[in-house]
Amino acid sequence: MSGYSAFARYYDELTANIDYRKRGEYFHSIIKRFKTTKDNILLDLACGTGSISEVMAGLGYDVIGVDNSDEMLGIAIDKKFDSGLNIQYLCQDMRKLDMFGTIDVTICALDSINHLASLEDVRKVFEGVAFFSEQDGLFLFDVNTPYKHRVVLANHTFTYETENVYCVWENTLNPETLEVKMNLEFFEREENGLYSRSSDCFSERAFSEADIERLLEECGFELLGKYGDDTFEMPVSDSQRIVYAARCIRNGQKY
């Protein structure tokens, strides 16, 4: 879980194919399905450059964005100033969550859970979310599936090119742990037309549905639903992403 210094500068360019408005509205529809109260304090956990935070704030939520990368948060704050939306950003490791009060809805999107190195780290995140959730608060998150790690990410190399940067993204899969180590080489165009080189590396790990569901239950959540690939359908064998919806039924502050 690095600071993503080089990656942060070009994250939005390299993920321009993601329709953040559509993803935010999808999460909004899940929230409306399971939560009828008007309370709307929303935590965007591992918020990155704030794209989802911006969408959710635009939909009327009081948003708190948390991320462990100063570089990512710097970009998120710039977006907030441009949009004028009232979003609060905090630099925290999501395994050591520390809120000022309780939260009605927590979102953790774009495979951020996969960036955790172990099930124990996942447990720490779930425990932290439970501790700061309102009783009956919602927890929505997505994960890349073992199928995606084995087949789609695997040992593949991808290249991306924008006006300002050329990126070579090289994956290395551990087939036993389903951890994918990702090495990114950036060739950034300078004003003189030459390129400078920088790099970032990080890893993602796939977790089984059984482990995720067990940890949710142990940490005080009731599973409300799980959906394949941003739909409202059950996941299938070749789903690349699973979205989980859970309700806090055992507030952590009462442990």
C-alpha cells in the first residue's frame, strides 16, 4: 500500500475508461434499496483521487473521503476546490480507521480491498468499518474475483498511452496465493519533447467469497446481497468483480 507517487499523477488519465458517474449512481441505487432513512453521512474508504466522492457528494451525501496516499488526496482536494462540493478528506490507513463520529454508509470501491495483503488486514478494515458504523449502517464494497486474477490479470503485460505519458503495466501472478504483483513503468513527456522515466509497484490479492462472507459475519455484518460485475445479478464463474452489500447489526462500539 504505497503512496503511488508516479501512479497518482496519471491515475485519472489511465482510468479514463471508468464511468465514475455510472458507478456512483449504481452504489446510490443499492443504498436506496436497503436504507430508507434520511441520514446520509457517507464514508468513501480508499477514495483515491476523489472521483467517487465527487459523484456521491453531487447526489446529496455528506462525504468523508479517506485514503493513505498524500499524492492521491492532493488531487482529490484540487477537484473539491474546482467543484465547490463540501467533501472532507482525511489521510489514514484504512486498516486503522479513526472517525470523529459514526457513519451511515461506507463505500470501498475499485478493488481497494484487493490491495490488502492478507485476510487479517481485511478483518482490520471490516472491524474498523463496523466500529464506526451506525447500527444498521450499510457497507458496500467491491472486489476483483479469483477468476480475474487467474485469467485476466495473470502474468499479462498491458500498455497505455495518453498525450502526456506512456505506461507499461507488467503483472506477475502467484497461482497459489492469487497475489498479482504489478510493476508500472512511466515514460512522461517533458516540455522539451523528451521523456523522463519513473516507476511504481504494488500488489493485489484475490480472496474467496467464503472468506469475505465469514469475515463480514465475524465482524458484525449481515450480508444483504452480492452482485456480479456492477449488476443486480448473482456472480457467475467468470465474473470479474463482485459487489457486496452488508448491514451492520453489531455496532463495534458496543463490543
